[in-house]
Amino acid sequence: MTDQLRADGSLRHLLTLETLSRTQIERLLERAQTFVRPLGARPPTSQALAGATVANLFTEPSTRTRVSFELAAKRLGAAVVNLEVQLSSRVKGESMLDTVYTLESLYVDAFVIRDAEAGVPGLVAANVAPHVSVLSAGEAHVSHPTQGLLDALTVYQRKQRFAGLAVAIVGDVRHSRVARSAWHAFARLGVTDLRIAAPAALMPAAGEFAGCTRHTRLAAALKEADVVMMLRIQKERMSEADLPGGERYFAAWGLTRERLALARPDAIVMHPQPMNRGIEIASDVADGPQSAIRDQVRNGVAVRMAVLAEVLGGRGARS
Ligand code: CP
């Protein structure tokens, strides 16, 4: 695995939370919190990354992650390039690495990469010039580290602690990079009651999610939970034959108000989005008083500002 840290211990790449220490994660969360403002207030801006250039290379669709990385970079004064992959020379057969080398020659300092193929962000990180950083914006089913950070920040804002919390991660855990990064973050930050809940076909392989209790019934997973994180059915990572029927799935696994009442009265509801309303979550829960879903989106920009500041902030513009 590509080392994410420089020789001096500072963060150079962010590919996974799995190998970060608790201190490193807490530092990123503390930094992110300094960028959070209430909705309606102007977001903070600075010229901390003036002269730097960030390239978004997304070969899978995205709304939140791509836009919030772009806003994060611009609010820190960096220039941003969004490569439209379908209009780029990738469709003429150019490899990812040749695309990256080309952009490196155009003075890109950081690549933000989302790819359906496991290993792509790591491959790029292993091949870029020493001054260049790579940030994963979602790697296949493997990892979505900034999502894990924004989920942890959201929980901390609402609960002011991690110790003693019961966190239930529910739905298509098997195909979910969000679940894996949330698990890495929460486990590292001291959550000891971590539950994953899924129908058997969507449960990850035995040996994955060490330390989590496994539930194949939703009610048991929700009981007295402080945090309920619902996951999207990852249709794009399943064959037609494996796809659960929407109504049947909602009947067994959809989060309704009645089911949420099994959790603690002050439990919060999370979902990384995009949501399939009426399949994994009822609309009145998604938009209800216990929902922290919009906070998650807001925190996404703050977390990505913190990560960009961390990996690029120690370096002045090249002359
Ligand atoms: N949560 C998330 O990754 O959303 P997008 O796919 O819209 O970026």
C-alpha cells in the first residue's frame, strides 16, 4: 500500500483512513470544524492555497464529493480543473497515468480521484512526482475517506463524544465504501458498539469489519442505537440477478418512523446520499427532526478544506 505520509510524518496523500492514527484523524476533524459556519452565513475563505492547482478526475458520477472538493479548493484560493472524462482523451484510449502525467506537466499539485476500479488512487499516488498529492474521492467498494471524516465530524457535532455510542450501519454494507471508511473512522475514534446490519446477500465477507457485531434483522441493530447510518443500494456494483426488489427491500430494511423509535430517542439519522427514498429510507425520516443528513453535506466542504490545507498547505507556490 502506498505510504500516505511524508518522511516528516505529515499527510501527503489521503487514500484510506485505515492506516491513520487517532491523533491524525482528530487533527483533521478539529481543522475541519474551524471551517464550519451555520447555513446562511458566508463560508470562510482565504488565500492559503493561492498558486496551487487541484484537478478533479471522476470516472464515476458524483454530486456532493465533486462539488464540495471544488468549493473547498476555491475557498482556499486554489485553482481547480474538472476533467470531463467523457470529453477527454481517455475515450481515445489514453491511460489514467498518462492523463495524470499530462496534468502534472500543467502544474497540477493535487489529484482528487473517484474510480470504480479498486487500486486506481493508490496507483496514481505511487506514480506522481514527489510534490504532488492524491486524494481519494471514492475507490470502488474499498474506501471513501473524506466521507468517513465528514460522518465522524457530524456525529461529534451532535453527540460531543465517540466513547459509549452505539452506531448502526444499515443496508448494502457489502458494496459500500462509505461503510468501510465510517467503520475505520469510528473504530479509531473509540466507538466500541459498532453494528452492521444487512440482508445476507448484502453482508460483507466474513473477516471484514472486524470488531463490528453483525445483524441480519433490522430491529436488533436499531435497538438503543445513538446513530443510525443508512446506506444506498449500490446498483452499479450488482448484477440484475442480485438486485433486491425496491418494495420488498423497504418492507424489511427501510428506515421508517416506527423502526427509528427502536433507537434512542435522541438518535441521529445519517445517509451519505444519493438517497433512494422509499427504498432504504422513508421521506419523513430523511427530512425529519432526527436527520443529520444535510449537516453531512455541509460538513463535506469543511472536511475537504481541512484535507486540502493539510496536504498542500505546507508548501509555498513553486517559483
Ligand atoms: N456521498 C457521496 O459520495 O455523494 P456523491 O456520490 O454525490 O459524491
